[in-house]
Amino acid sequence: MRDKTTPAAKSSKRQRGGSPSKRAKSPTQKNNGKKPAVAEMSAPETADAAPAAAPSSYQTGPVLCAQSRSAGTIPYNQILNALPHPVIVLAADNGFIYANTAAEAFLSTSLAMLKRIRLDDIVAFGCPLLSLVGQVRRERTTFNEYGVDIATPRQTTPQLVDVYGGISPDNPDHVLLMLQQRTMAQMIERQLTHRAAARTVSGMASILAHEIKNPLSGIRGAAQLLEPALTDEDRGLSQLICTETDRIKSLLDRMEVFGDERPLTKEPINIHDILDHVRQLAVAGFARNIQFVADYDPSLPAVPANRDKLVQAFLNLAKNAAEAIGPETENGRIVITTAFRPGVRLSVPGSGTRIALPLMIEIQDNGPGIPGTMLEHMFDPFVTSKANGTGLGLALVAKLIADHGGTIECDSEPQRTVFRVLLPMQELPHKARDASKAI
């Protein structure tokens, strides 16, 4: 059969794509040499033609697709489910219309269950996310909000996220939200804060060492000289002076460690040897009634470290865990875990280099947990929840880990507190590195 296309249509085809023989055939035309069932438009296109309304990607019915050069069409829900960030669409009453796979995992609720509830039912009362959604509807505009705490009934601790939101182009009453969790960014930011706090204590420790320790020696010596000439009632006061000066001197000796900025003498060390030594010291002393569980990765490479400093750091963490459990707690348990976590890198302040921190050491206890108000300041000096604590133990641990080029972070909830340390591994010599690359 001959093509009965009108001359005007032929002219239109030549203007848009040249002769029919030079234009690429559609998949339908290539199918057994048959022509498509839908006739080609005979009238030329005009610039004033209104485009067809796009279907909603989250409504029931046909799935909106994206055109692909090689695979034809790709459903948008597959693209959204491939994203690592939660994506949510809310109706006018804050009911859930759509949630991708990451959103289901973040909220710990399936999409079928989310469609039966509203956002107000799943987030805590007074959550900033609710006011942000209302702001989007009122102002009809997009927004970015950073560092928003979101707590749900199924999460024991709030999640810190960055929120991106806007109005759906199909329905101005529908709000689109994308959440980006800040777990790793927050850890690095806190670690830099811990280092700054340690440097502040370092300067203060140097001042205290020079300005206070010398007068303390004179005060203690004067009290000892006066003691023989005093009565029995007054002799107790001189002894009190000596006792208190000794206590202050002991505190200053501990703070002097923060002022030690000398580079560490490091050597390749098996981290498991250090952890086993710490465990033996703890079992023989302050953690006599607590069960220790070692979950080691035997394939871990060596860590460049100062053995004494790392023993001091992990011994402080083990002692902190044992004190949190308490001597009278039954079934007290401390779990020490090591693992290799590639991909974690930390920027060194003042330079453009990034250090890999693949060695992870976790010390977990089943104590009552750390209050949420104190968790953000755990590694700051003089922050403690203990009645007789000085608040310098964890600050010292943060400094010692930072001196080794690592980071430390804490996650806590009732019956589960984890101190997580990330350390660099010993680099191979050039010859061994070249040989490994050749293999």
C-alpha cells in the first residue's frame, strides 16, 4: 500500500527530520517490517500547543516512567528506591502518600502501614519537622533545614538529619520531603570539637602546672613546719591542709598529660594484644564480677601506635564501662569488638590530606546508659555524671586517640552503650606495596 499522507504532512516531516529514509525507525517499525497502528499526525506542530498533563508518580494507576536510551523506560519508583536518602510525599492532612525504601527503613515502618497513619502519629510531639511541613504549605516554596532532630516511637535516640522539602508540582497541598542523615558528618564534626576542647585544656594545664603547683609545695611545707607547735585540736587542721594540697597536686598531675604536645614514638602493634592486656587488668581489678566477651577480627593489620598510651586509653574506657554497670549489677557484660571498615576517611585540619581509618574497636556495656543531654558533651573536660568523678577520663581518652590520628564516638541507649574508636592502619613499605600491587 502507498502512504496516503497529505502533502502538508510530508512537508512537515521534511522540515522536522529530513526524508523518511534518513530518519531512525522506531522499535514498532522495526518489528517484522510492519507499520505502527497509530497514524502519524498530518498537521505540523505549533509552539502554542499545550503539553499533556503529567500523571502523578505516587498516585495509584500507571507508573510514571523516565526515558532511557538503552533500556526504554524506567519507572520512577525504581529510581527513588535506589536513593540512599529517605524520600516522603505527604497529603494535605500530613498522611503518607509515598515513601521509598530508605524512608521505610528510617521510620522502621512499611509503606502499607505508613499509608494508614499521618506524620503527626509517627514523630514525637513538638518535632521540628511538623512546623517545617506547615511552613512549606503556607509559603508555597522549597526550603533546606540542617541539623533537625527527628525522634520516632521506634527509635530510642533522635536522628540528626538535614531536611529538604518543597511543594509537589501536581498538587500544591502535597509536600515532598527528602531526609539526609548526618551520622558520619556529625562524628567528624564532634571529633574536631573534641580536639579543640583538648587543646583548650592543654593550655590551661600548662598554666596550672606553673602557677599553682609551686605555691602548693610551699603551703604544704609551711603546714608541716607548724604542725609540731600546734595543739592536738589544731594539728588536725594542718593535716587537713596537707591532705587537700596533695589532692590538688594529684589533679594537676592528671591535667599535665593534656599539655604534653610531644610527638608519640610509634611502632606497628597488634591491637588485639593491647585489648587482651586491658581485659586481663580489668578482670584482675575493677571488673572482677563482670563478664568480658571478645569478638575479634583476626585479619586486622597492625596499627602505628604507642603501646603505653593506647593501653591507658582503652583501660579508661573499660573502667568507665565497669563503673557504669556497677559492682552490684547481675549479669554485667562488656563486649570488645574489632572489625575492618574500609572507606572511612578523615580530613586532617590545616592540610589537604585525608587519612583512612579502617580499624574499628568497640567497647560495649549493658549499663543504664548515658543521659541524652550529656551525650553531646561526653568528651569535654570536667563533664561527668559520677558523684566523685573529675570529668577528665574521657577527655584524656579523646586526646590520646587524636594523638594517634583516630576518632572516638559514643552511642548510648538503656542497656547498650558503645564507645567506637577508629584508627589508621600501618602502611606497607614501598617495596611491599609495589609487590602487593603486582600480585
